[in-house]
Amino acid sequence: MLEIYAKEYVAIGKYLQKKERIHKGYVLVEKKKLEGLLDKNRYDTAANKLHIWKVLKWIDTDADGRLTKRIYVCEGEQKTYKPFVKINMAILEQLQVLLNAN
């Protein structure tokens, strides 16, 4: 089952690398958008997949009960904190190497 989670993490991460912000080695994506992508493969719920990713340290979060991390964002003259899911690109690359080795 872990291999299925890893394959989906790599596929979604590679897709999001082209579409979303990259910040200090992490792909930043809004939680709702990521949940929409995770819901396409129905072997598990999006919430459970994100929880597993968090436990495996594949995503960076603020606190134990959260799946997002607040990032300081400058959009024009407006500067605010926004919650994002932070996908670790180093883990993504390593999982991709391991999956291709099989």
C-alpha cells in the first residue's frame, strides 16, 4: 500500500512543480486544490492520504492538528499569511528514484 501512496505523491508532485509556486525546496499548493487532485484516485480519502503524507514527513505543517503551513505571501502591495500544503521536493525526487529502480 505504501508504494501506491508514493506513486501518487510523485505523480501529483511532478504535476504541481510545473503549475504552482516553489519556495525553499517545497511546492506550495492550496489544500482545496490538492484535495481535488487526491480525490481522483479513490483507493482512500484525500484527508487520509494527507494525514499519511504528514506522518511520513512528506509534507511540512505548522502543528500536530494541521495539514497546512502559513506562508508569508506578497501579492502586489498586499502582504499576508496564507495556508499552503508544502510538498517536500527532496523527498519527491528520492521517491521517484526509488520507484524507478524497481
